[in-house]
Amino acid sequence: MSENPPISLHSVSVVVTAQFHNPSILNPDFLVSREIVPADWTVAETLTTPPVSVVKYENGVEWSVDQSRLTIAEKGGPGFGDSYRVHQLAVEYLRKLPHVPYRSLGLNCQVAALRSNPQRWLIERFGASWLSEERGVLGMTPKFALDAGDAVCQVSVADAPKEGERIVLDCNMHHPGPLDVVGMCAAIERWPERRTFVLSALAMLLGSKQP
């Protein structure tokens, strides 16, 4: 794999929405006792409250949950892998808490791509060159929704001032609900297939060869 791929993966995450999550149960002891997280993982930060809870590990895995959304994220890259810890963690969590009224699922990733003058590139790439003559227009943030069969691939594209000459793409493979535990786990296990779709979509939007 090239050391400088056309796109560079920053993070991967799984988002599970529900009619009602219980944030107060999420803490390191709970995750270990339910055999969701290995006992030898080192906790870097934790917060447990009724409205929101967060558990961060030194290995880069982060859990956060409020009453409507659970997010499990980890840093990744620069290339795409066949599997990530967050996918198995999400499956374990769902199987251990099957009675939560779950709704929808998102298999997400954030990537970056090198582009000189990112805002100019965005304007010219997505057919709005006339905007360059409008002094009051400082930039644009395109968002796309792509048909992925039983899911919708949503991609937001923006420049990243803190990242230098780069654009950042947030990809969300959205599985609308309501979904039960079996349906969610089956969707998560299809990540390799979804990864292929995402890479193809990114290549199309960026006008580059698929990595």
C-alpha cells in the first residue's frame, strides 16, 4: 500500500440510535463485566452521568452515549482495513443489551485528501465556478446522498483549515430503522462490502483512481 494514498483514513465509527439509551450504565467496569471490552485495556478518561457518558481508552477507542445516540469510534489509517475493533465492540454491546429500543445504524468514517487551495477546488470540482466571482461567498460544503441498496451513503465534503491543504470527507453509511439487534449485527458484519462502496464513491467524487 502506498505511504501517501489518494485518501487518508482518520477514523472509523459505529453509531446506533435508539428511542432511549441509558447513559448511566456506560462505564469501564460495566464494559469489562459484560465482556464487551477486554479487561487489560487502559482507561484514559471516563465520565458517567444520567444524560451522557464517555469512556476513552489509551488505544484510541472512544465510547460516548446520550439518551438517543451511542457512538463507538477509533482512530485509523492511513489505509482502509478489512475490520476494526469498533465493529466487533458494537456487535458485542448490541448482543448484551438486546432489549433496548434501537432505531437506526450508521457505519461511518472520516477521510482526508490533499488538495491545494481546498475551497477553490471544491467550488470548481462541484460545478459552481460562478461562485468564485461572488466576493461574499467564502466557501461551500457539498453533501451527497448515494443509493447503496438497503442503505444510504451520505458524504459531506469540506475544507480543513487546521489540516493545511486538505479536504475532509465525512462518510455515513446510514441504515434506516427501526432495526432489531439481529438486523444491526448483520449490517455491521457487512463492513467489508460497505468499505468497497465507500471507496468507489470517494473515487467518483474526488475524480481520482480508487485506492
